[in-house]
Amino acid sequence: MRVGVYLAHPRPGSFHHALFDAVVEELRGRGCQVVAHDLCAEEFRPSLAAEETETVRSASRAHDAQVALHRVVVFRTVTDSTDGERAAWLAEARRQATALLA
């Protein structure tokens, strides 16, 4: 099973970090494929535009490289889309990330 675990707490060593580490370790110990993200450590900006608050499939494309890449992880984790749909989504995220970083 593929599981996404996300942490959004700015203080390393916090109780939230301890819970995050324990959850990730437990899931991996049970054989899960864990995609773990410490959003603050990744410098993820926690602000969303109104159109970004819809579901992953219906929300407009992100204008932020990190948002675009995180959407790919979420999209691949929570949907049963075809390989072609996932490939198209990933290609679009890569295109956006490349354009933003250029």
C-alpha cells in the first residue's frame, strides 16, 4: 500500500515531529510504501488561492513548482486513474516546474 504522510509544523523536535516519525516508522514496518513530507523543512508556502481549494482532479493547475509536484504525489496516491492520465499529469507538473525555475 502507498501512503502519503505530511507534517506541517515549523519547530523541529516538536511533539508533532515525534508523531510524524512514529507514524512513518510504523507504516514502513508494516510494509507500506510511505511518501513522507515535512512541508516546513521543504519550505512549502501554506497559502492557497481559492481555485486551489477544490479537489485534486478539478482544481486548476498550480503556479508554484512545489504545489505542482505535491499534487502529482497526491493524485497518484488517491486516485485510480489510468497510467496515461498519471503520465499526462506528471508531464504537466514537470512543464510548470521547469517554466517556474527557468
